[in-house]
Amino acid sequence: RVMDRSHYYVMFDGGSWKIQCDGENSEPYARRHDAFKDAVALAHLDETNGRGAAVIVQGADEVFRPAWDSATDVYPPPLVPEL
């Protein structure tokens, strides 16, 4: 099923970064890199449990872009550059 995938959003929110998935928010992160790293780890765990996952990261222009996908990208991923 196409809908049986997790989507982890790394977003900037009120001075910090957070991970959002299925309406749930993570604790705040000071750096985008740390939030991305943890989001990919969570997505990879979903993949290991049979559910595909993707990580979508908010850029400096506030646009969300795909950054990692369990179906096509390696784990662990290469580092995302800091903003």
C-alpha cells in the first residue's frame, strides 16, 4: 500500500528544530543536522519493521524538500550541510 509509509518532517519552529510524524512532535533540537540525523534513524527503524519511510526537511526558504527515502537512500545518510 502506498499510504503505508511514514513521513518525518524536520521543521523550524519558534527558534528550534523539531521532527513531526503522524501529528506527533519531537523534543526541540538546537541544530537542523541533529534533528535530521534522528529523523533518518527513526525512518530507518520503520523500514526495518516493514514500513517504508521518508524524511522531508524544511530549507532556509521555508520550503519542504525530500531529503532521505528508505526505498532509495543509504543508511546512514551523508551529512546534511548546516544552514
